[in-house]
Amino acid sequence: MTNKRKLKKRISIFILIFTLIFQTFTPIVTLAFTEFDDSIQITVVERVGDNIVIEGVVSGNPEAQLILEIGHENELITFTESGSFSIQKPVEVFRLADRARFIFGTTEIELMAYLRDLIEESEIDDSEEIKDPEEPIDDSEEQEVIEEPKDDLIDDPTEDSEEEEKVEDPIEDPAGEEIIENPNEDPIEEPIEEEKIKEPIEEPDLENPVNPEDLPKTEEIVDTEEELVDFIPSNPDNLATFDDSPQEYVPDYGIGVESSRMSLMANGTLAPGEVDTESIINSTPNMVNTWDVTLRVYGKDTGKTNDVVLVIDTSGSMSGERLTAAKNAANGFIDTLLGEGGVSGTRIAIVRFAEGSSTVSNFSSNPTTLKNAVNGLGADGGTHTQSGVRRARDLLRNNSTADYKNIVLLSDGEPTYSFALNNPDNYLIPYSGYGGQTGPGAPESAYLTNRVGNGSDLRWRYANPLGNSNDKYYNHGNSAIAEAGFAKDDGYTMYTVAMQAGAIGTPILNQMASPGKAYNATPESLDDAFQFIASSIISAVRSGTAPNALAAGFEIDATDVVNISALGSTYTLTNGGTNISWDIPSLTVSTSGVAGLRYDDPTISYAELKFRITINDDIVADDEVDITGTFNPIKGMTLTYTDVNGDTATKSIEEHEVDPVLIVIKKVVLAAGGSVVPNTSTGEGTVTGTVVNDTNRIFRTTVTNETGGYTALPKDINPNQRIIIKDIRIEDRYTVHEIHTGWQIIVDDIAVSASTNDYEEPIVIKTLGTIINPAYTSQGFGDFNGLTFDINEASPDAEFSVYNIEKPLGKLEIEKIVSVIEQASTERMSLMALAGSIPSFTMNITGPENRTETLIGGESKIITDLPYGEYTVVETPVDGFTATYNPPDGKVDVTIRDKYKTPPLIPKVTVTNTKTVDSLNTSFAATKTWENGNENDFAQAELELYRKLGDTEEKVNATPIKTGTAPNFTYTWNNLVKFDPVTGAEYAFSVKEVGETDGEVVINGRTYTVTYDSAGNKVTNTYKVPQTGDLKGIKVWSGTIEGETARPDVWFELWRSGGDAGITGVKVLGPIKLVGTEHNFGSHPAADNGGINYTYFVKEVDENGVDYTPANYVKAENGMTVTNTVKSAEGRLTIKKELIDNSTMSRMVLMAEPIKFGFTVTGPNNYSESFELAAGESKTLVNLYDGDYTVEETQTHGYVPSYSPSATANVTGTNNLTIVVTNKHTTEPDDPNEVKITATKNWVNGPTADHTSINLNLIRVSSKEGSTPEILGVTP
């Protein structure tokens, strides 16, 4: 068994052991997260059939998501309610990935370390490399068979046979060690990415090469099983088995050069190798200041000879559509160079390469021969790119005498073979995680002719000491790059075409190419790439450039880069994308049959660049006075190129002039009062007024269009400044107007924001040029008016003036100061002003606008709404005053900047007036007079001194001297300040009574009115007699007399006592009959003129004013109330009955008892009582109220009563009165003592005859208790 077989078996055993150990521990890895209260455990990583199973659990409530990243694909993992998760993926997914990891929050868990053995197990199972130890193993390896050369090739048959031999023995490296092919590579440690390929390749340390003797021997590596790392080959060529045989390279020698070449085609207007340029500049439709530029460079094919080796990748990955596309593209390449319209002196050779290389066609100019060779190609095996390039070099070095020698290499992927190096350790460069890899810096002499690699991957490990970190690899890509470098050093032009070569292969091919000769293609675009290369090989221009094509003032339209195109060339935007450089690798596009070109000749090729330009601010300076004229956008543009002889040549680009449309805006400020009257038909206007030359103001103006999409950047502009609008791009209706914001003004060298309210509405008028369809319109900035007009690409330049008229907003302060000084003098000018009046002063202000203002001393007045400018203040002279000014001439400048200073400044003129007087002090006296009132109050009154100035009055804190006796007093104040120090006015003094309120003062409860004379120095206090308010007499009735239905009538009199009414008092009003229980006497003086208070009371009288008390009442008078109380009933009245009978008693009367006489007694308050008395009886009435009582005998029985002493008695108090009633019997008919009795008989129904049969008897009964009825014998 070979060492390789032993190695694979040991790997299998190791994997089995590792897998068992790996699956024994649970969890495999646990991670805790400090930023969360969580952790994640991976508990299972195992292979089940063709799948990898990963299980785990997340504890807590994770705030981060768990993401599985395989290669560049991310998958969000879903948890169960318990936090567990399970993932199952095919093994192939992990095998093809360059990495696998979990991402949890900010933490990553690499999985490849746990997956390597499982994936390797898959590799071993699939390849069936591990066999039973007893089973014999076939150690033979399939070797590449080099194709037999064509008839026109001269090859050594012995070399071919050697190349076909199978090499089984291991190759010894120069150090004598056995090289064991070990394709293991760890893609986890450092995946091959495009970015790493593009990095500068680190050169090996040639001074300190690695000594192979220092490395572990192969046997040591094999025995150290636990240090082995699994390897997943990329197998880009889809090989069924890997071939690691050290195939020897057999070079091509002595291939004959075919002498026949195509004849030179010399028709057209250019001589062979001649170059011409063309430029076309047209205005862009519907645009302004925008042009479409077309630049072309023409060149006629040269007569120089060219040999081209076409090197084609025929590895296994090229099978199918890729090889078909390669053949078609190669055949097209042949037709372009050698077919009709081709160039004489051109030959092509064909080389194929896979696990090795061979020449399938020598140099030939016969398209048929070459196409047959191409069409016979097949695809199989690995990729030995270095071998293909070396064989092309051999052909050119040994068989070409052409002027130009070219290699065109086509490949679809990364190299998987390369040539061995003599002492490869000398040429190692870093390889992350390993001992190193061979770089591209090895010299040509270091390369051997035997092949290394097994066709499975870009790298091949040639040294495998203990551990991974010392493993060393061949990098086949770097060897291919080195070989291409040797070709370029030979002077050959190296073209490469990467057909879907991927992230690894494409950068390798790019580095192999000569500058600018690397191309990328798909099967669909491969033919275009080959055509481009074919044309460049025979081009009259071989690399040319025109840097920064545009002249100053022009730039690429950055908003329309889609209009940039390059044909047969490339371009680069420079200067931040505003300029363009043109690069022409070679002229590859034929002019034949292309409309619109200067030439139509199959032997003339061209390159073309189209782009769109506009003007920029550099087209003219902003202070340029003359903006008319034309400009050349590509002035001085020169093409520098390599001509057919390899020499550097230059060619100027054809020039043209363009006429941009420029708009000039001028700012003009007019002083207040100016006028601008626009002419709406022409856009011009009539202007009157003074121009303000103040450059410290900054306005903002702009230009907008009607359809939108354009607004000129706001332009800052000073008065009398011109700015030029250079960025108008669209044919449209435009408006020049002022922007309402962003205004500034320079104050003390600092720009501060200014207000548009400083000016009237701006007006725009045209001052130069001609405009189309002028009109005025509001731009939405209040009433700001803009001038609207049309612009197209043919419009002439125009100038517009934006006028602003200042508003009269200036301010000027005038301050008046008056100074009064004391100076004795015998002569003094009389002062006309009265004391207390303030002298006023008239100020005459002259300037842009004249004003007159009046001020008094101490007053400051701000004059507003002044036009800006210089002003002078002069005072009209006032008698007695001398005026001085500050500033001395009374002149100040009122400017707009004043209001924007911090704090705002208002210019001020101070006018000081001086007045001289004899004395600054004076005295003042006032008199006090009392009218009525209480003398006790007089001494308590006080006066306060006040002084008045104009309408302002203030108290003077001074104490007077008081003299005089009641009722007249004098108050004197001395040493008083006579003049107001501010206004110079003399004070007017006056007094006020202390405690006075609303013209009254209260002293000891008494109120006095206070009056002053007009001079303010005489005070009169008049006692104000108080009023009582309504005085009401009140009647109170207490108690009730039985039978009384109405109270007696009474009258009241109003009396007062005290003061001048004396103690007893005097009657004021009455008598007045009382109605009800109250009478209002109205208001009366509460005191006499001396302030002595009155006491008011009422008296009860009769209608004559005589004191009166109603009967049966007791009277009590108390102030304004009179109370009548009912007295007790104590009177007694006795009625006594006597009888005198002088009749003849002619009728017989049967008397059982004496006759009773009826009586009724009536008295006051409806008193009435009835009773009967017999002769000799009496009745006493008790508890009688005072008053007259009348006795009436109501039943006389024919007797005539008489009353003694009278029928009426006046009962008073407790007296006991008696009335005797005497009856005398009489028979006379008219005797009043006779009683006539009448009775009535009524019948109800019954016979009428019965009515007369009934008689009535008259019966009498005495009222005396126990009396017996008596039948009188009286006939009715």
C-alpha cells in the first residue's frame, strides 16, 4: 500500500474516533451573554445520512435573534416555546460553503471546526477511497496524453512518448524529500476571495529562505494523526478522479514560419497608420447652455506584421456551452484578422491547455486551417494555465519574427496545476493560518518542467509538518501570473479573457494581462470581447488618451451622465465628475457601413466618445463687463497615443465655438422717495431718485422657471454689483426676482441678518439686451414683483436691474438739557414764563427730509420714519437761554446699519440750554380759615406743601411754621428750591390738607369740606353738618282689649334735643297722624353748626298737638318709639231694679213669682251683656275697661223705666258706679209699660173648616229659676 493509501485509511480511522469523542460531550459549546440574561448551548452536531443535524437550546428570553450563516446566506432560527431549536441541512450545503457560523447578538459561533470530520466522512464515502485492508488497491493514476501535433508541427517523438508515460513513483524535491500529494485545504481559515487576490502580492524573503531540512519529515506528518485537518477541494473542473502525477512539460521547437501573408489594403483617404480626429458639437434639443459633444479618432490599419497565439482553456469546466462559445468566438477572431477586410502580415497559432498543453495549429494565415483546429477541440481534465502560457511563449520565441507578438488567453476558472519550483520555500508568501504559499515573484529559472497539483484546487500542499500552521502550499494562480509576467517581459502583449471565471479565477486572469488588456465575458458576450481584441491588435492607435477634455468654463452635465457613452474606448470622469478623460486602448471598430462617419473604409477603424456638457461659473468672471461672444469647449484638447511604430504621438482634436446664454443681474438701491416705473411691453423702465452707494448690504436674488425643476442658487449681491447667472439649462419661461430671505448687512465687519421690510417692493427691469415676451408677475413673496421672459438656445444675453427703494425708517434722537445757574446781577432779562410752566424749545432738523420738533428740558425725543442720510439740528433761540450742541455742529449720519448694531444704535444730538437767575431758592405761605365746626378740631389740622411743573405735581418734604388763632391760621415754608434742575422751569407751589380725601377731611369724627383758592395758598375748612338719614317714628301696641276691632287714632311730633336745641329740646315736625305703626320723618341734621350732636325723639299727641294717651292704654315714649300697653280691666258697675205699681189691677193675674225685667248693658270696644232683674234685685258687672257704659231695660212689662243718675256711666279705673232702674206700671193704651204680644198660626194642608176651631192661650213665665208658668186670661 502506498503512503497515500495509508494516509487515507488513517484519516478514516481518525474521523471515526473523533466523531465518537465529539458526540460524547453535551453540550458541545455553551455561551453566556453579559448584555442579556441569556445563554445558548449547542448540544448536537451530527450527520444523519446525507444531512447534518445541529440542535441546541437558548435559555432566558433572548433579546437578540439567532441567525445561521452558511456561506453568504443567512437564516433566522425559530425557537420552540422551551427555547430549543433543531436544524437539518444537506452535507453538500456545508461542503460548498466557505464558512458556517451562528450569530447571536454580537457573538459569533464558528461551526466549521465541528463540521470538518462529518463533511470529510462524506468525501471518503462518496469516493470509496477507504477499502478493506485486505483488498488490493490499484495505485495506477490516469495521465494526460499530449495530442499529436498537426502535419505542420515539428515535434520530438521521444518527448511525446515520455509525456504519455504514467508516473507512479513520488517525485523528490530538491531537498531530497518525498513529495506526497496532499490536497487538504482548510477553507474556513482563509477563504479565497476576490479582495484578497487583488491585494498586492507579498514578495518572498529571498535573503532568509526556508530550509527544507528544518521542516518535519513526511513520515512525522503521517504519524501525527491528531494534527490532520480535513480538506474540501473546490474541483472547479468537475474531475471524477484527481491526477497528481508529475507530468513533464515538452516544449515546441522549430515550428516553421509560414511565409505567405495577406496583401495590404490601401484604399481610403488615410495613409496606413495615419490618424485623424473629428468633433461635433450640437445644442441639446429643448435645452439652454447644454451641448452634445461627439469626439472621434480615426486610424488606418498599419502594414506591420502581427503574430497571435490564441491560448484556449479546454479543461473539464469548459465543456458544453462554454466550449461552443469559445469556438465561435475564436473563429470570429480568425475571420476578423485573416478574413475579408483583414490585415496582411497577420498570423495566428492555436494552443490548448487542460492538465497540460499542446499546440493544435502552428502560425498560419489560412482561416480554414485555423478554424479546423479550433473546431476539433474537446474539454476534459484539470487546468494548467501556466503550461498554456509557456507553450505560447515557446511558439513566439522560436517561431515568430513579427513586428508585434500577442498572446490571447481564454479561461473560465482558477488554475489547478502549475510547474514545480526549485526550492519553493524560497518563494513563499503569507497564507493565513498556514506556513505559506508560493507567490508570483519566483524567477523563470526557478521553475522546473514537472507538474505539481492534482487538478482539484487552486492550492496544493507540498509540506505537511506537525500542525496546520506550518503547512506549505503551491499557489497555481501565482505561478500562472508569473508565467504571464515572463511573456510580458519578452515584449509580448498579453490579452486575457475571463469567461465566468468566478471570484478566484477572474482576478488571476486580470493580473496576467498587459495593462488594459483584461476582459470579462459570458458565453453570450465572448464573441464581442474577441472582436475587440482582434481590432486592437491591428489598430493604428495602440493606447491613447485625451486627459481633461473640456476647456475652462465647461463641465460634464452631472445630472445627465446617462448621455455619456464610449465606443471602442473608455472614459473616466475627473475633477469630481465635472470633466472627462478619454482612453483608447486601440482602434477596434470598423468604419465600414456606419452612417454619419467621416470615413467608410473597412481598413479604417475608429473610437468614439459622446457626452453632454454645460457651462459652469468659470465661463466668465462675475465682474466681466462684456459677456457677449463665443467659447470653445474643447479648446486645446490633444490626443496622446502610441502609433504603429510604438512611438508616442499627439493629435489635436477639432475645435468648435458655442454661444452660451448668460443673464446678468444688477442690484440698485434707491434712497427713499425714488421711483421705478416699469414698461410692461418691453420690460424696461423709468427710474428716478438717488442711487445709494452702500456696499455693506447683501441682497439675494435668483432666477426660476415656469415648469419647475430649475432654481438658480440664491445669489448674494451688493448694491451696484453685477452677478451673472450661468446655470440656466432648460428652454422655458424664466423669472428674475428677489428672494425674501437671507438678506444681510455688514455691521462692524460682521454680517448680520437684515429685514426685507427696510425696502419697498423690489422692481425688476431690463437694462441691456432684448428679451422675449416680458411680463410682470407675483412670485409668492408678498407683493414682490419679478420680470418674466422666455429663454431658448438662441436667446441673446441680457442684463436685468433689481431695484430696491429704501423705506424712510431712519431714527434720530434729540435730547434737551436745561441748566439753571445762580449769579447776582443788577441787570437781568425778564423771564416770560409763569411759575409752574415749562419752557419749550423748537428744534429744526434739516437733511434728506426736514422736520420740526418741540422739546422741553430733560426730554429726549426719537424722530422716526426719516430717509437715511446726514441731518443737522438747530434750535430756535429762546429768551433767557443760551444753547450749545453735541456734536458741536449738530450734525449726525442716520444709516440703515444703525438698527442692526448690538444694541441698536440711534444717532443723537444733545442741545443744552443755560439760564442765569439771582437766586435758586424761595419761600411760600398759605392761610387756613375754619367755618363752623368744633374748635377742638382746628388745632389738629395740618397742611402739606406741593410743587407743580407743567402737569406734574409732587409733594415737598418740608415742615411749615404755623401762626394765628382760631379760626384763622398761617403756614409758612422757607428755603424752597425755586427751579426744576431738568427743565429750568420755576416751580408753582400749592398746599393740600393732610388727610383730605375727595375734598373732605375728618377730624375727631367730624367732616369738613376743604376748598382752595386759585393760587393754591388759601385753604378754607367748612364744617359739614352730618345728616341723620331717615328718622322713623315707631308705634308699638302691646296687648289687646277684648272686643276692640281697631286701634285708637294717635298723632306724632318729631323733637330734638342737644346742641342749640337745649336739654328739653324743640319740636321739629308735627303733629302728624300716624298711619299704621310707623312714620318716616326723613333726614335731618345730626348736629348743630358747632358740631354738637342732636338727639331726636317722638311724642304721642292728639290732633291738636296735646299730649294724648288712648283710653285703656298706658303710654311709654322712648326716643323714636312710642309704646301703648293695654291696661287691666278693673271697673265695676251695679244695675239695681226698683218697681212702682200705681195701676188699678183691672185684670186678674195669677202670679206664682215676681215679674222679671230684661236689661242690656253696652260699653266700649263693643261690650254688651244682657240679664233680668226683678223688682228689688241688682246686678254688678266687674272687670270693665274704662269707658262709657249704657244700661237699657229691654223688657218693661208695660212699665216705664227711669235711670238714675243716668242710663250711661263712665267707668274709670277701679271706681264702682251704680245705676238704679225704676219701673212704674200704667194701663193707658199708650202706656209704655204695656207689652203687646202677637202670635201667628200657620196651617199646612188639612180642611179649611178646621182653621177657625182652634184657640190660643197666652202664658208667661218668669225668668226666675223655679218659676211656674202663668196663663193669662187675655183674649187675643
